[in-house]
Amino acid sequence: MGITVLLRGDFLTAHSRESLDHQGDNCRINDWVSMTYAATYIYWAIVALWLTVLSSVVYYYVRNPRAFGPTRLLLTVIGIDTVRNIAENIYFGLYFGGAYGLFPHWTTEVLGRPELLILPKITNVAAGCVVLGLLLFHWLPLAVRDWKRSEERVRDLQTLAAIDPLTGLYNRRQFETLARAELARCRRYMRPCAFLMIDIDNFKGVNDSFGHEMGDWVLKMVATTLASARRDADVVARFGGEEFVIMLPETTLEAATMVAERIRSMVSANALAIGESKQFLTISVGVGEATASSPSVEAVLRYADRALYEAKQTGRNRVCIAKLPLESVAYAAE
């Protein structure tokens, strides 16, 4: 009885072991089948992904060809690489599909030939050479040329924003920008800086009598005279209408007055030849000096403008010096 139970126990144990081994084999087979399908279908998933990329590029380019500009070549590079990826993954999808029984077995035999196995690599090399050639000999030089043209356009725009188109001098906005920086430097280091406000006398009469074309010529002539009289550090600008302004860094009020007289003499020496008659031009000049207490460029220019108004009221064709406010004089004395 004991022997029978022992034999029955051994039989049951062996049967259980065989059953477990069979279940393990089935699990391994199921895992292998799953990995086979995954390894095969992954190529077709990649093909679908790259087809989506290619169709998106083609769709948006066909709808908006002009919107891409120089990036058209970059789209070409993307298209070449996309076609290469599609062809390569279709090849390996067919090859492994045949090897794992998803496609006829002859596909593996045909695609498994050495001369065909190297075909995807040759396609890679060819696509890489085409892309490299496009980048080195077309797209990158084109990008550099576009960048240079963009920089030139930026400089042109900066020039247009800073230069008065009629006279070629700085405009008011650019002058005020430069003057603020210079005034800050002068106040920091306690250095002198002077400003000249200049106005063409009887300019309205020139426009009314001889026309705006002659008025423009007068503005250009005065601008040329001012530019020729400036030092390298001086800043000359057309302030508006027939008014000009000059900033004289490192210049005291006395020295600025001498400069203003020299400029006034240079302008008055010029004559307008109108028919058989000549008409001499004159200017009035107001001189203002920036001090340590000058709150802003605008304030200094107001002082110079008051002196200019005084020159106009006292007969024109003269230079007047701005009188500093009492608080500025007191501050300077301290």
C-alpha cells in the first residue's frame, strides 16, 4: 500500500512537471510570436510615420509655395531624407515579414541577396551626398547671403531713421540720443559742453519769393557749410524746418561763441545767385552751455533757443549767449 502511494505520488509529480514545462514552452512561443510581430510591424509603423511627414511637407508647400522662401531647399533636404527612410523601412519590413511568415518566403530569399542587402546602405550614402552637396553648395551660401542682405537692410533702416533725407545731417531724434549720452558724460566728469541753436534769417521770404525748390537748395547749402565747419567730435543736425543745432563737446561758452561767429561769417559770405541779382544769406545763432546742474538736454536747448530768439529780436545775423538761470549759477558757484 505504501509502495502504491509512492508510485502514484511520483507519477503525479512527473505529470505536473511535464504540464508545467509544456505551459512554459507555450509562454515562450507566445512571447516569440509577439516579438516577431512587433519586430515586423515596427518597420511599417515607421513607414507610416515618415509618409505622414512627407505628405505634410508636400501639402503645406503646395498650398503656400511663396511662404517658405529660402527654406524651400531645407524642405527638399527633408523630403530626400524622408523618401530614403521610407524606402529603407519598406525594404526591411518586407524582408523580416517574409522571414517571420507574414509575407511569402520568397521575399526573404530575394531581398536577402548580398547585392540587395547593401542597397539600403547605398541609398543612405547617395542621399547623404545629395544632402551634403545641397547644404554646402547652395543652402548654406544662400543663408549667408540672405543674412548679409538682412544686415545691410538693417543698417539702411538705421541710417534712414537717423539721417535727415534733404540735408544728409542727423535728424532731431538721433541728435537728442547722442546729446543725452554726451551730457551724461560731461556731468559725470565735470567737462564743458556747449550747444548752438541756428536759424536761417528770412527763410520764409526765400520760399515765398523763389519757391520751395530754392528753399531746399538754401537748406542744403547751409547744411554743407555747418558740416564743413564741424570738428570730428562735434554733432550737427537739422532740428526742424530751417533750424539747425550743433553740439560742441569739450567746449566752453567762450570757445563756442567764437565757433558760432565763425559759422555766421561763413554763411553770410555765401550769396544766392537768382537771375542777375544776388541775395546774401544770414543766420542767427543762440549759444548755450551745459552745466553740472543742467537737468536735461531739452533744458540746455531751451536756454540756447532763448538766446536765438534774442538774436532774432535784436536784428538777426548775430550771435547771442544764453543767460543761465539763477539757480544754475548758484549751483555752479558752490
